[in-house]
Amino acid sequence: MTTPIPAQEPLFEVDRELLERLMKRTKTGAEISGRELAAKAGIASGTISNLLTGVRSRVTASTVASICDVIGVELLVLGTPVERLEPAAERLTELTAA
């Protein structure tokens, strides 16, 4: 009997220059700092710092989604999938079967 391997969350590439521009004018029209964005998105401030400095360019889908929720853009505006995404119906079936 084999143990099933849990599905990994998809990775997204984030354009650091775009993130910086979007932080200057969020959905409210106000600027947001890296620490403030991290706090509101519920992620480590180091993650935002690493994205902005280019130390890191890839993060999980949930991380990009949290950032996008705070700054007010759709996921695919800020993040580019590293691999082809699964069709939603297949992913839903996979999640509900677990």
C-alpha cells in the first residue's frame, strides 16, 4: 500500500516592478507599505521584501491571492503561473475526494 502524495499548491511568478507600482496605488487609491501589505494579507513581511528586492520571484497561489485581495487586482494581473493550471473541475473533484 502506498501513501498518497499531497498535491502541491501551484507556484506563481510575481513581477517585482508591477508589485511596487500596484503598492503605490491600491484599490482605495492609497499607497501601502510592504509591512502593511504583509500584515493585511496575513503573510510574513519578509516575503513582500523578498519579492520587491528580487531575492524571490515565485510564491504559492494562496500568497499571491492574498496580496491581490489587499491591493485590489485579479490574481493573473500580478502573478503568472509557473506551470499550466489544472482545470477547475478536476481540482475541485480532487479536493472533495480527499
